[in-house]
Amino acid sequence: MRQFSRRKFNSYVSRLTISALPFLSKIQSSKASLPIRKGIKVVVVGGGWSGLSIAKYLMRENAELNVTLIERRKTFFSLPLSNLWLGGLLPVSKLNYRFEDAAKLGKYLYFNAEVTELDRAKQRIETDKGWIDYDILVLAPGVEYDYASIGVNDAKTKAYLNENFPAGFVSINEQQTILEQLERFKSGLFVLTAPQGIYRCAASPYERACLIAGFFKRKNIKGKVVLIDPRDKPAVNDEGFLSAFDELYGDTIEYLNSTMVEGVDPHRNVIKTDFDEIKFDGGAIYPRTRAARIIEKFGLHQAKNKQFEADIDPFNYNFRDDNQIYIAGDCRPMPFSKSASVAISEGRHIAKVITARLQGKSVQWVTPESICYSMVNSIPEEAILSKSAYEFDQNTQHWRFAKRSKSYNIRSSKLATETYTWASSHFQNMFGPKPFD
């Protein structure tokens, strides 16, 4: 018979207990402590523009629903318009809001928790604060970064790159890091990248280049913005952005179009392209985006999709194998702009689909609308605009822009004023009155 010393026995028990923790945490999980409310239970995961819009419009469509929004953050920060903060045109207070205010205005429940598991058989979502049963589940968890797309595969290098030269399209902390870089920047090259594929806000890398170049000029910083883009021209408003680059920032912006990023060494401040190696002094490295990993973890993604986007009915947004689950926001696969305006209009449509189906009815698909203002000059403030709508070509089985889509490429102060008006109206509509001067 094998003999165990007390030390070996305690070590064995300790290892056994640790290995069993995931199982124990599941069976010990308790129901989340939420107010008891009547009505069909609709759980919305994700408090970005998409999730907030869906929760709000669900209650507008049917006030008898029991809607709960699960969001791991305690405060909302709007990434749309945050370039204006980086460029010194907008205080951060105009981008920060309380989820409690949105829930109170929308008459739904906000639950500050992080989703960990999904049990589709039980129609139950697990969080770090207990489980919640649902009749309808809506997932709008947003995007994450795919650093392998720019040749960065090592976990430590990914973390270092994200910590020091973040893309600035997921969290306020990333934007804060970029701002701190700008505030201490003295001279040299500030590198920006535009990613491959459909990414979060098509105009944003180009707008950011303009606003950072404008910041350098106002502060008399002897720096240059280098924008690396795999496309042959800007993804949207190409005439407007190229005109701004040439006429306003000819000596401050270097636009490297048709250029692929093949690797980044953030420790040496070197970015490798298919043409050259560039030594930079600061930057925001934006890799390809992918759907938030819980979409893949829960088995809801398209198997061959490079960006791990959701496998959904593109007109009704339900997961193809489960009509009780809907997936929206930036993790959906349709090639619509990943912008706030699209998220809002999609949210309105999804709410109509869900409420109609609960009544045994259906609704006709309505195109999302993209209204994207881009500030290209700061003194004076001038903007350009892109308006887009979409349609599905039954013959080619592909999406295309609807005929009414239009670009406004002549920069103007009028469009700059409209930028703030758009922001103010949508923030107030979502969170309630708050000064936006």
C-alpha cells in the first residue's frame, strides 16, 4: 500500500481542490439577486450603443417586457466622438454617462456583472454574480483585437503593445493612454494604422490622423503623423480626407496607402510593413478586429469567418440554430458600418423583430442608417460627412450601398456644428438631459 506523508497528502488535496474549482463554481452558482419583475424575460448582454438601443426600444415597443441589461462596466464611455477628446475639442465629461440613468429613462433594469457561461438548454446565462434565466437573449458584446493579423502572436508582446500603443477602439483606458502620449510628445513620428476588413468606425483612423496633426500644429510640436492603410484610398470619404491631408496637413501627415503591416516590435518601437521598417516615437496600432470571444466561446460564430462574427439571419438577427438568441452590434457579420448610428437603427429594428415574434407576427427588414461626421480641421472646426444605407442584391447574394448613400466631402463649419448637435441629441435620447455645450 502506497504511503503518504502529511505534507504530500495536503499537497494532493490542495491540487485536487484547485482542479475541481471550475466544476464547484458551477454547481455552487446561485441565482442572481435581482428585483422580481413580471413579464417575458429579455436579457441584453453588452452596454455599448447597440445594447443600450435594443434595451430602450424593446421597452418602447412593449412596456410589459421584463428587460435586463447586463454590462460589466460601471460607467458608459462613448468611443464614437472620442477622437474629438484626443484632438482637444471635447472634454471627456461629454463622453461619460451612467448606465443607471439610461436604465431609469428606458424603464429597464441595469445589472453590473460579467457574463461567463451560456446554457442554451436551460435558457440560462451565467455571470460572476449569479445566473439569470431568459426567454429571449440578446448578445451585443462588441469587438476585440486580433493582433495575429499584424504579425504579433506572443501573449506578452500583445499585452505590451496594447498597454503602450493601444488602438483606442475598445476602452477609455486605451484612449487615455493615447492622450498621455500626445501630451508628452516632443518630436518624431506618431504612427497610426487602419486595419484590414470591416472595423469599428471606418472613418475614425483618418479623422484621428487629422485631429492629431492639428494638435501638433497648435502646440508647435515638430512631429509627423504616419497613417498606414492596406487600402489604396481611405475607406470612406476618400476625397474629403485626401483633400484635408494635402491642403491642411501636407507637411504633417504622411499617408502610406496600399501598405500592409506585417509585424510590430513595441519594445523597439518598430513597425514592419511589406515595404519597409518604420521607427516610431508614439502611436496607436489598430489591428484587425474580431467579434468578442464569448461569441466563439458559446459556439455562435460563423465557422469560416476570419473575424469570428456571429452566424445569424442577416434580416432578423437571430442565431440560425436558436430563435431565442439574437446577436447584434459590431459582432454581426453584415458589412454595415460599425458606427453608433448603425447600432441605434439596428437596435430599433431588432426590438421590432423580437416584439413582433412574441406576438406570432413578423416585420419587414429595414436598412440601418449610417450617419458619420468626421472632424478634419480644428481651427476653424470643419467636418465632412458620410451617409449610408444598404440593400441586398438577390441576384449576386451580396450587400451593396443603396442609391441614396452619399458622401459630403467639402469640409465646412456647418457640418462641424451638426457633429455636436448629433451627439447632443443622441446622448440625451439615451441618458437624459445633460449639458453639451
